[in-house]
Amino acid sequence: MNTLEAIHYRRSIRAFTPDPISDDDLITLIQAGAAAPSAGNAQRWVFIAVRNPKRLLAVQSLAPGIISKPAAVIVLCADFRQDDGSREAIREAIGYDLGAALQNILLAATELGLGGCPVGSFNAQGLAHLLNLPAGIEPKLLIAIGKPKFIPQKPPKKPLEDIFFEETYQVGS
Ligand SMILES: Cc1cc2nc3c(=O)[nH]c(=O)nc-3n(C[C@H](O)[C@H](O)[C@H](O)COP(=O)(O)O)c2cc1C
């Protein structure tokens, strides 16, 4: 599967088979995330993979956005420990950085025959406690990962004529 194929084939997967995720596949996913661009190459991120069934259940109990049982959850965390004072700018940059890492992981999962779903609906405080996160490291987004039970249909996407303009924005075209 080439990159463009993976981009268009990827779907948010919300139904998984019981198959586990191998160590090799997990490392491939994390390496893909860590290869993403980041503002100033600061890489203010930490990735925590949960595969232990008991801990997975605990994560799920804190994350109503996970609607079926994944083989793993990857927690994308922002690392604010090297904060240089301009906290708001750093927060904004980290959002972009983690978004890029998210998409790299989802595309790598697609390539490996796995599937993932970003999950923004979770209890950040509870998760930080469960994962033993030190002060300055905050969970920002989860990715539920597993082998897809099926690939859902592509949900409606906005037509390009509504969201794409050449050269300048055009009103009412
Ligand atoms: C930041 C973010 C948070 C999301 N949170 C959830 C979530 O909590 N639960 C869920 O089932 N899907 C979640 N999604 C997945 C979106 O619903 C999904 O990307 C969207 O419906 C488009 O479908 P597609 O990914 O197959 O293109 C989230 C996606 C993003 C980017």
C-alpha cells in the first residue's frame, strides 16, 4: 500500500477482533508517531501504550469515547516539562505536533493491516493518575488500536469546491 492509498483507505475503526498486537507492530506504530514533524523539532511528546487487559479495562472506564474493546490504547501525551514561558504558543504547537503523530500512527496501522480510532473523549485527570504521569506530562489524545472487524464505509466528506480555493478565497462561488 503506498502512502496515498493508505491516506484514502484509512478509516476510524471502532470494532476490533480479539487478536493481540505484536511487540514489533507496536514499536512500528510508535516509531511512526515519533517520526512526525514537530515545531522546532522540540518533540514535546510521550507515547504510552497500554495492552495489559486489566489496565485496558481501566482506561476504557475513563474513556467513554472508546466504544469497543481494542487490543491496545496508545496515549498521546504532551510534555510541558521544558516549558520556556510562552505556554500558550507551546500548547498550540503541541496540538499540531500530536495531530501529525496521530496521523502517522493511523497510517502506519493501516499499512500493517491494523486499524485505529482517535479518542478525544476521556477523563484526563483520571488517566494521568492511572498511568502514573508526572507533573508536566498531560494526556491529550488516545488511539484505540486493533485488528479491524470490518472496514466501515467512508463517512461523508465535504466536497472540495466548498473548502478549497485557488489563489484567493472566493465568496459565494
Ligand atoms: C481529535 C479527534 C477526537 C476524536 N474523538 C473520538 C472519540 O472520542 N470517539 C470516537 O469514536 N471517534 C473519535 N474521533 C474520530 C472521528 O469521529 C472520525 O475521525 C470522523 O468521524 C471521520 O471518520 P474517519 O476517521 O473514518 O474519516 C475523533 C477524531 C479526532 C481527530
